[in-house]
Amino acid sequence: MRRREFMGLVGGAAITWPLAARAQQSRKIPRIGVLWHAGSEQEEAVYLGALRQGFAEIGYVEGKHFVLENRFAAEQYERFNTLAAELVKVNVDILVAVTPVAARAAQRATTTIPVVFVIVSDPVGLKLVDSLARPGGNITGLSNVTVDLSGKRLEFFKEAVPGLSQVALLSNPHYQLTQRILDDYRAAARALGLQVQELQASTPDAIEPAIAAVITPSGLVLINDAMLFNERQHIAELALARSLPSLSWVAEITDAGLLISYGPSYLLQFRQVAKYVDKILKGAKPADLPVEQPTQFELVINSRTANALGLNIPPFLLARADRVIE
């Protein structure tokens, strides 16, 4: 090979290699914005861990294949719009919205950035999507309810607490779906011959006086709400102090010390969010991704709480439980 040709090859390589290296370095790492309801990463640790696990299960490495931009609204409803707009401003590639309030804020903030919601009971009724099968816009995700579960929950509650004749329904009036869920519980309680007392707590400070007002003997029923979820440890302590058996809609509240829960697995749903993100990053449009509905429901019983309340959970119910907390 003549010297001129050799030097040309070397020179070409010298130009090509740095360009290839720069192209590799400049390849964009997707930024996933997540709008949470609670106030910190620590408070959302259970579900943030499930979300990260979901990415790991499909081969994503955080920092290499994606970056999370977490924002925490700290249960302050007025902050959701601000934080959603902030995530849009920093130009995230996908926005994950946790709870209906976050999903509505994301909807107001953008019509172009793909949005994946999770823990949303009625996305069609909230006008987040046109239909479950064909969402239609830039929003899709995972619904946490397929049918009304209030009757089934109260049936399990009566079986766990022999002689139960009254339930106190604790709700947050600010949650958009509270009245609909209360209607379902009222109807289910009537069908089961249960008296109903209704209590409200719109802030964490209002929870203690609300529980103090429960007429005993009674069972405490938490109505689906993110604020009540975030205060689950406090509620469990207050209920136990008043010897109140308690019912919730999700396993993680029972883990915190309530007696029993029945509902879809939120941990599974957060893991599934990663698959939606993966599909969108690979070119799928939210408009064409059907909203996923839960197919697995968990009955979880806290036997430690039962023992503290002096309850003997019937063996047939323990055998039916998906998990018993010993």
C-alpha cells in the first residue's frame, strides 16, 4: 500500500472514530417524569421500588437506559398542576401520573407528551380517555378497578369479625370519586344488614378526631383515597387504640396494621407501568394502547392485628387469604 493511501485511511479513521464516539455519547437517555401524591421518595418507597423493579424485569438499568424525574405533591392538591407543568417544562419523554389527581393535572399540562396513569379507578368517567380499548389521545395507563368491590370487601369483613353489625365509613370528601364509592358501600351495607356511620377527613389532622367519633362497637372502613393511604400507619395505630377492626382496599394498608383488605395488587400495577413506558419508547402511541384492568385480586389478613383485637379469624377465611401477615 502506498504511503498516501495509508495516510488517507488513517486520517479517515481518525475522523470517523471520534464522530462515532460522540454519536454514542450524545444518544439521549429517556427521562421519565413521575408525579407522585406523597411528599418524598421515602413515603413512596413501596411503589417507587415496584416501579424500579418493573424496569429491571424488562432489562432496563436506571441511569443507563432511563432517568426518573420524580416530583412529590405532598398531598397538597394545588401543587399537582404546578409540578405537572414543571415536568413538561423540563421536557420529559413520558409522564407517569399516580392517582386521578395527578392524571388530571398531567392532562391539563400537555397534549403531546405521552402520559401513563396508574391507580385510577374510572379513567373514562374522568374523561382521561375516550374508552378503555381505544384511549384516543396522549394518555393511557392502568385502571385499578374493573367492578365494584365494596360488597365483596364487606362480606369478607363480616366473616372476619363475627357479630359485626355496624361500619364507620371514613372518606376524604376532596377525592373526586368519593361519593360514587360511598354510594356503593351504602348499598352493599344495606344488602348485608349493616348500619352505616359516615365520617370525613380532608386533611391528616382531621383523621384523629374522625376516628374518635366512631360509635362502638363498629368496624372502620377506609374509602379509597391517596391521603388516607399515606396516613395508613397513623390510622392503624388509632384504630387499634380504640379496638376497631378495620378494612381497606389495598394490601399495603393491611401491612401497616389494619385488619383486612381486598383489592387489586398495586405493586403489580406499578411493575406493569414499566412495560407501558417501554412500548411507548419503542414507538407505540398511547392512543392505541388499551387501558389495562386488574385481573388479580388479593385478600390479605393481618393476624397480628387480629390477635391484638382479640379476634379469632375463622380458619376457612385464613385458608382463602392470599397472604396472612403473621
